[in-house]
Amino acid sequence: MPEEKKKFILKRFTPYMGKKKVLLPLSLVLSGISAVLNILPFVLVWYITRDILSAPQSIDVSNVSFYAWLAFASAIGGIVIYFCALLSSHLAAFRVEVGMQKVGMEKIISMPLGFFDRYSSGKMRKIVNDGAGTTHTFLAHQLPDMAGSIVSPIILVALIFIVDLRMGIASLFPIILGFMTMRFMVSSQGKKFQKMYYDSLEEMSSESVEYVRGIPVVKTFGQTIFSFKRFYDSIIKYKEMVYAYTVLWRKPMSFYTTIMQSAAFFLIPTAIFLIGRGENLPLVLADFIFYILISPIFTMLLMKSMYFRQNTLIAEQAIGRLDNLLDYQSMSFVENTRNIKNHSLEFKDVVFSYEGSSELAIDKISFKINEGETIALVGASGGGKTTIARLAARFWDADEGEVLVGGINVKDIPKKELMDNISFVFQSTRLFKGSLRENIVFGKESAGEEEVNKAIDYSQSREIIENLHDGVDTVIGSKGTYLSGGEQQRIALARAIVKNAPIVLLDEATAFADPENEHLIQKALKELSRGKTTLMIAHRLTSVQNVDRILVIESGKIAETGTHEELLNRGGIYKTMWDEYQKSVNWKIVTKDTVNKGEQNA
């Protein structure tokens, strides 16, 4: 463990410093020099006190003046050099903070798409931004003090035994007791609480971001109390963790604060004892003044050492969380462009299970979508439909079997080429905080005005554009206009239409749309998939009646396959689903008066 800490302190941050790597060791050296200069005035004051008390009638004014000016110069020099040490450490800390955020975001951007299913945006922001800020505090403030905390005690302990061994031993009692208390406070139990504390803080941050983002949906569906409960529970968990951590430190910290201020309690009896034995009174008084002056320095150094240990643990937690975030199973991507001759999509005996799960999400799935065909996946939630769609886009790699595009394994297709050939429209739509035009052309920045207008018309978004003050240049987001879920879905469809990829993956694209928007989105989806290889996932079975083939997915396997009519005639799972869907569509709420009126008419 000590070796890991040493590596962490001296080497862990240097890769993020670029050309400023010299700043951190320079800060440590300057801090050590400053510590020496800050102790020198106390030694000089002791010399002055001894001269004055030993021979008050024959004081050498020039000698006292020299010591006084030297003490003043060393104090000023210590302040200036410590300022330079902090300046160097802050520059290094800023460079590390920026470097960690930059490297973190570069790695996150290069992560497989499945990574973003595992980590929410709130959790990633907390780990990357707050982690970088935490390490900044450690490097800018605590690390420079480490050099002073090492150099100063060595010099002070030497002075303690040189000036007067007996008083030195007396002054060490509170220091030893304080050090033992400090060791108790940074115990393994404290480390455990530290980790649990940051886990609960991370959870609360993530829940707060997700709750605020989901407020419109929460209010729409009347789930305010239920949805707030998760956020509330995370707050309560954080509160309990903070309370428990505080209780752990309460008694030791009270004892530490008391004992570190009690140097005089040990020194005064010692001085009285020495004077009673006939020791030279002026020398005893001078030594007593010296120990009273330097005792607070030990208190300060121990406090700095304690905060250094604590902040080292915090920084280790922060960079450890960043490492864990980025330690996601990477995918290998080929660089050589492959000539995709057609745009069929095929699964061959594909097996897949999620990390940490013992159950198979996909079990020996095999099917093929010929170029230009549309196949729909239907079935109960959790059956594996979304997993199939995301394996097609290589969110993850199959554990067994092959996913083929144009007869080529997706593992052998360069990432950019694979993404250029696939468009996504998922139920959870993401629009960027920018203009509608920027959102629409995001998949093809070279798109001209004619392409943009055609996509707007095909996606049934013209009405949205015309109702906005700046039209297609209207900025959406925190400083602009907000769109409803159905409107966002249509803009996302316009983006996919502009991209014009030959393979289209549709995952519950109408899930959150109201009836009016659903009709418009269905028309846009029909236009988007025209002539394309399309894999569609739907719960609303009316949207899959006219597809080329329907696959019924159950427990990660293909339970049935065929056209709408074939599956109805077969009378299996799909027929049951269709009957239940029809009942739900025809279901309506009626009042008692309506029922009575119907009975009278009958």
C-alpha cells in the first residue's frame, strides 16, 4: 500500500502536466526552503532573549540589532519563497485539472456506445469534473505543505534536544499524544467511511441531475412522489453517512485539539522544577520562552500533516473513480476501409450477456434482413429486442456468433465507416443546445439548404419550424426554446433523414409521442425507411402490420417469425399479443349514466 501511495503522489499526475512537469518538484523544493527560513526567526529570538536576560546591564545593541534584522529578513524570505512555491503548485494543479478533464473526455468520447448505457451523464460529470477539482485542491495546497511537514519537524526535534533536553522531553508529551490521536483518526475505518461517503455523494449527484432532467415526464405522468423518493433516499443516505463520519471523529478531534494546546501545562512545572534545583534563572526563562514559541508550530505541522493525509485519501478516491470510469472494456477497431458491397444485416448464432449477469440476454439468435427489407421485433419488455438493435450498431460485441453488415463482421469494419452506414432513432431522443439547423445537419454537416428543407418536410417538422421566431435557426436549450417529446422526436428523424444512412435502427421511436405526434412520426418513419435496410422495434403492433417480416422475441430467443397475417393465422404468441393490443386500443372509460342510457336504448 505505501508503494501505491508513493507512486500516486509522485508519478500519477505527471502525465497530465505536459511541459510543466518541473513545476511540482520545484514547488516541493521551495516549500522546504521556506520551512527552514520560517523556523530561523524563532532561533534568533531565543538568542536575543538569552543575551538580554543573561546580562541586562551590558547588552550588545549591535549584536541584538543584527539578530533582529536577520530574523525579519528570514521571515520575509520565508513568505516570499512560500508564495513562489504556491504559485508553482497552482500552475501545476491547473494544468493537471485541465489535463484530467481533457484526457477523461477524450477517453469517454472514444468509449463503445454501450458505455453510455451504463453511466448516466450526471454520474460522469460528477466523476470527471469534481474529481479534477479535488485533485487540484490537493496539488495546489496540500502537496507543497508536505515538504514543510517533513523538513520542519526534523529541524525542530533537533533544536528541542539541543536547547534543553529536559524541557524538550516535556514539550514532546503533547506532540506524541497528538500524533497518536491523529493516527487513530486516519485509521482503516476512516478510509472505509471516506469511500462510502464519496459513493453516497456520487449517487446523490447523479440522482439529482436525472431527477431535474425528468421533471417534465414526472409531472406529465403524475409520478412526482414516486420519482422524488429515489432522490430523497439518496439525500438521506448522504446525510446518514456524513453524520456517521462526524461521530467517528468527534471524540478524537476534541482530545487532539485540547492536547495540542497544552504545551504550557507540561512546560511550566518543568521550568519551576529546574529553577527550584538552582538552575540559572535567566537561561531557564529564555529556554521556556523558546519552547512556548515553537510548540504551536508543532500543532500547526501536525494539523497540516493530518489534512495532507486526509486529502491524499480524497485525491486517491477521486482519481481511483476516474480510473474505474475509464477502465471500461475497450473494443478494437480496424483502420483499413472495407468495401461494403450491400447493406444487408445478419445475425449468426449470436449469444450475449451483460457484464455481471449470469443470464443470457441473447441466446443463439439468427436472422437476416436483406437490403431494402424492413423487419420488426416485437415481444414483452426485457426480452432482448433493444439488445439486438444495439448489437447491430456495435454498442457491445457478441460473446459468440457474428453480426454482419453486407456479409462483413462488424468487428472488421472501421468505426467511422460503420457509423456512416447506420442511423439510429431511439425512444430517448437527445438534442444539443444549439440551433435546430445544427441539430438537423449533425450527421452530415455538408448538407445544403435543399436537403435540410426536404428533411424538415419528410419528418413532418415544418409546423414546428414555422411556429418559432427564428425558424430553423432557433436555439433550443437553456437560453432558447424547449420542444415537447414528440417535437424532439421529429427533429431527430429529420437528422436521420439528412444523414441518409442505408441501415436504419428504430427502437420505440413513437414511445413518448402523443396521438397527434405519433401519426406524424409514423409518416416520417415510413419516409426514413423507404428503400433502407430497417430493423424496427415496436410495442404498438399497428405500426408493424406492413413490414416484410416480424420476429417475436421471448427470453432472448426468436419464438416466432413470419408476416402479420401468417402469425395471426398461426395462433401463437403474436396472436395473443395482437388480441390484447386490440382490447387496449378499444378500451374506454364510460360513466354510469352512459351505461344506463345504453341499456335503455337496447
